[in-house]
Amino acid sequence: MSNDNKQGGNVFAIATMFALFFMIAFVTNFASPMGVIAKNQFNASNALSQLGNFANFFAYLFMGIPGGLILKRKGYKFTALTAVAVGFTGVGIQLLSGYIGSFAVYVAGAFVAGFSMCMLNLVVNPLLNTLGGGGNKGNQLVQFGCSLNSVGATLSPMVLGWLIGEITKDTSFIKAAPALMIAMGIFAVAFVVVALSRIPEPHKETEEEKAARIADGTSVLKDIVDTLKFRHFTLGALAIFFYIVIEVGVPSMGMLYMTDCVKNAAGEITSKGPGYVGGAVAGAVCGVYWFLMMIGRLLGGVVGGKVSSRVQTSFLASLGIALLLATMFSPVKMITLFGYQFPLSMAFMVCVGLCTSVMWGGIFNMAAEGLGRYVPMGSGIFMAMVFGGVLIPVQGMIADKVGILNSYWFSIALLAYVLMYALLFSKPSKRAD
């Protein structure tokens, strides 16, 4: 293959990975606005309304390490095609839930979609780094991919919030049908594009490597145990587990707060809380949270060569704690910005997006330092730790007991751990004997 053809193939493959990066966030972030619908249609509590998030992230626990093994043995293209097909199925199940009015079917669909999101994450991150040639160029491509991920995350609550509109006793899952159909259409196009793409396979297991693996008899369990012997890695994996709860839980609680209303015994809306603004405005406000994450990732990529992950993460964790305290204790009043009225507290909430923006990369960078040949297994473990999102309903339970804004004490506690990890626990450790 000539250099021109190779470069053209790389550009096409990079564009494909960017599109998949967009889809990961667009589909994952359906859970927050769908939770608002579930709260209304099924009279669900704040905790139960977050079961979509729970199911989506719980899937990562089952697919993180197996997905890494599939990637190693079958390659990027096979894994990506499988992930897109599974994603199409998961969103299709969620669409079906709207027509049959079943919350359980919706949760099942979110669980299936979670398998897809996990596999896509395993594909796009290392492949973009490889296509960029590794090093700074590879990291730059990943940061651009993360930015498109944030675009998908920004648009998802905005689109569904617009479709939900005013919360009434008739608001149901069927309102989300157009967005789900769009997602299924994008998945279908992505399958064709990936199938036609010439995707390099730099990490696919060779026949020689397969024979050596079988002859050596090294178990996956042993590799996992050996990787976890690095103390700084294990504590970093726990930081990622908590980080996911922070990243998704903060805007999810904000969405609930802004669309909170009171129902009578018949399930009819009788009054609306002080933070009520309706689905469309709430979706737009939460979309700003994800937009600021995109801005933060772009800025993080610019300063990443000069400011260490340790400094970035510790500073932003501290700032995030301060912003959440401001969210909780700011005066209960409405403000107007760009023609939209929403609670002052939510202005502080959306700014937390700047703080969570580079934490994933920063924590991974600190935890992977010094792992050597254990980096691939470490990546699989990190992806499995994304199942930390299962704790989001715990925050919903806290919100049911003490109020939605007070549930942010949970987020603050998790941010405090991330801060402690960056300051005290992230120094590379020698492997235990």
C-alpha cells in the first residue's frame, strides 16, 4: 500500500472512531432524561428513576475484561462491529419499552446498550492513540475524540429534554421514541462504515502469540491479580469507580431537581418545586454541563504537556468540591440567562463539568505509570470499574431521604477521595512480592 493510500485509510479510520466516540456519550446520556420520564410515568422514586444509569454501567462490570480479551484475540474491527450491533439492539429494546409502557424492558435495554458502550470504549481509546502514532500525537487524537464524546453528551439531554417538554401526567417513554430512532439509524450507518473501513490491527494476537499463550498456560486471573499488586493502580481503579458516579450523578441529580414536582395519590401533578423549569430547559441546562466538559478536555489537552495529571486532578477536585458546596447553599432563587430561567444553584452545578472533564485521563495516567507489560490488563480493569455508575441510584436514595440538593454531599465525599488519591496515593509503587 502506498503512503498516500495508507494516510487516506488512517483518516477514514480516525473519522470512524470519532463518530463512535460521539455515539458512546449520546446513547449513555439518554439515562438521565429517561429517568425523569420514569419518575413521572411509573411514579418512581428518585432512586428507581436512576435504574437506567445503574443498568448501563453495571454492564461494564461484566464486559470490561472479556471485552479486552475479545479485542486482543479478534481485533478492532470485529470488536467494533459487534459493539455497534449490540448497541443497535439495546436502543431497540429501549424503543420497544416506550410502545409497551414497560419500565423493566427499558432497564433491560439500558443494560444491553451498556455492553456496547463498554466495547466501543475499549476500541476507540487505544486505536486513536495508535493511529496518531502514540506519544503526544496519539494523546492529541484521544483528546479530540473525547471532545466529540462531550458533544454527544451535550446534545443527548438537550434533544430528549426538548422532546419531553412540559412535564404532565401524560408524559411517557414514547416521547423519547424519535431520539431512539435517530440513535438506531446512526448505529446502522456506523455498522456499514466500520464494515467498509480498512482498520489497522496493531494489537491483534498473532498465531505465534496464540500458540505461546496456550503453551504457557498463563491464566487471565493471574494477570488480574498481578496487576492489582500495584498499590497505586488499585487505588486509582477505585478513584475511577468513584469518578464515574461523580461525572454522571451530578447532572442527573440536577435534572431531577429542575423537573421535580409533587403528585397526589392519583398520580396527578398538583404543585412544582422551587427549582422547576420543565424538561426542555432542564435538558438545555444539563447540556451545558457536558459542553463545559468538552471545553475542559480541550484545555486539558493544551496544557497537558506542561501541567502534570497530579496537579490538574488535585486542583479540579478541590474546585469541584467548592462548586458543589455553592450548589447546595446558594439562595433559592431563579436567574435568567440567554432567555432561560433556571435556579441559581444549577449555575454552579453545570460548572462542575469543567472539573470532571480531564479526571478520567488524569487518573488513568497516574494509575498506569510504571505498570509496564500489565498496561493492557490494567486498561480492562479500568473499563470494568466504570460500573461505579451503579452507585448513582444510591445518590437517588439519599435524595429521597434528605432532598436532591443535599444528596450532593455524596458527590463531595467521592471527590474528596479523588483529591486524596492525586495528592497522596498516586505515587507509583513497586509490585508486591
